[in-house]
Amino acid sequence: MNVNSPSAATMPAAGSRQPAQSASALGKDAFLQILVTQMKNQNPLEPLKDTEFIGQMAQFSSLEQLTNLNQTMNRSVEIAGKPSLMEQAHLIGNKVFWEQEMDGQLQSGEGVVKALTVKDGRLTAELEPGDIKISLDAIRRIEEYTATKIGQEIV
């Protein structure tokens, strides 16, 4: 079936904003609009065959499912890329050696992790002594920490 002229259903309204898509991408809304326009403008003496209609509906369904899968995967990748506070909780109570740039100079040190903080999506370790705060990226070595007090082991 041929559709010779574009209808209002396939043309965006003047001044309306369309989501950013590549020129070759056909979104599910556009696909549905084309299908509806095709049905409205079909020749009544030669209607759309059932098999063609079912095939187009299957394509639409597949397009919608792929779009939803893509959105879900994008969210999963975004979440997986960020280390979580719970994943790093094992650092608390351990001795760490660190190295990072502070005030334009490379500084290093060591300390025992007393707390972890999340701010603006970044994890920071708070160390003692001295209440030093470092990014987890600055940690170069992790050791089990045990303290001794006059011959007695303190855990």
C-alpha cells in the first residue's frame, strides 16, 4: 500500500520539541503513528492483509521491548559503575596506606579507617589519628589492624 502525502499525524506540530534522536532512528511513537496513518489512508477495496498487520504489530512490540531493555541496561550500568558504601564497609577498622594530591602537593600517609562517607556520589574514608579524609582512590595498601597495649593485644 502506498501513502502519497504525509498526514498531520506524522508531522510534528510547529514549535513542539521532539526528543533528540538520530536521523535514522525510528522511535516507537513514530512507528505507531505511521501504522495508524497507513490504516487511515488504505484503499477500502484493497485493505491491509492480516499477515502484514500482524507482522507490523509484532515489529512494534519488539521495538517497544528493545527500548525498555535498553533503558533498563543503561540504569544497571550506571548503578554498577558506582562503588557502594556497603561494598566498602570491610575497610572500617583496617589500616590503610594512602597517597593523593592535597593543596597542589603529593602527600601520603597511613591511618585506621574509622568511617566511610558518601557525598556527591564519591566515597571518602575518614582516618584516625588526625581525622584525615581521603578518597578511596588514594588507598594504595590495606592491612589488618591490631593494636598492642603493654604486651596485650587489643582488637
